[in-house]
Amino acid sequence: RRPLSTCVVIDMDSFFISCHILDQPHLAHIPACVGGTSMISTSNYVARKYGVRAAMPGYLGSTLVKEISEGKETLTFVKSDFKLYKRKSAEVKAILEEYDPKLKMYSLDEAYMDMLPYLEVKMSNNTMTHEAITKHLNTTASNNNLKAQLPLHEAFPDSTIHKEVQNLLNSIRQKVKDI
């Protein structure tokens, strides 16, 4: 039987504008984007309803919002704040590293993680707390000793492993939403 993949690519959709929304909640309810009239780096979901996308010229996004809303709404431009993005990215990274101490960040809003070591510990000893699992993983990772302790694909059906992966992803989503 082929092992089920436990590797996850994290791509935080609309990360830059979401960082601003945390400090300015009203931006969640109006068409808003990060960038200027020359280029948009990301937009919120309200703006996306009007077709506003990343890498679009800002003047075009502004025109789309104005025309499609029949002048009722305008696109709000927010200046980039890379200090804010780096700070929020570090907070998210700290959460993800609780599940994979060898996490690889490819950009401020993209990461690759392998949940197998976490799942192996959790599923082989389901009485361990998240904190205990994280401590164990950090200890073994620092010793460069994250070897499989339990062949999950042989010990558990794929449906059980899949359910555990989904539970972990939901837990991660909730933690990230809370920052």
C-alpha cells in the first residue's frame, strides 16, 4: 500500500491586505487592495467580487469597481507595510513550527510543512498534549533525529490519517485566525 502524503503547502490568500484588516477592520467590508494606481499586490474578497486581482494595474481595478458598482463604491488603496507583513508572517511561522520544526518558508505568505512527524507522535500516543508533542518534536529536530517511529500507512487506514491531517489543519487555521 502506498503511503498517504502528509506534506502540506500553505499559501495564505490575500495575506497583505488581511494584515491591514486586523488593524483596520472596516477594510473587510469595502473594496480594498494593497498597492497603488500602477500595481496591486493583493486585494480583499469584496474587491475580488469586482474582478480586482493581484498584479493588476490599480487604475484598472479602480475602474472595474466604479463601473460594476455603478459608482456606488470605490476601490480603497492601502500602502504596503513590509514591517507589518514580516511581523505577522513571523507569528504565523511560529504557529506552523509547532507542527513542523523543520518548516520551510518560501515567502512571507507561503510555507511547506511535513505533518508526518507530528502525526506519528500524536497517533502513537494520543494522550500527549499538543505542547508535549511540540516539545518532543523540537528536541528530536534539534538532534536531527526526526525518523519515523511508526509506519502510519501500515498501522492506520488512510481514512484515519486523512481525518487527523484535517483536524490538524483546522487547529492551525484557528490559531492563525486568532493572531
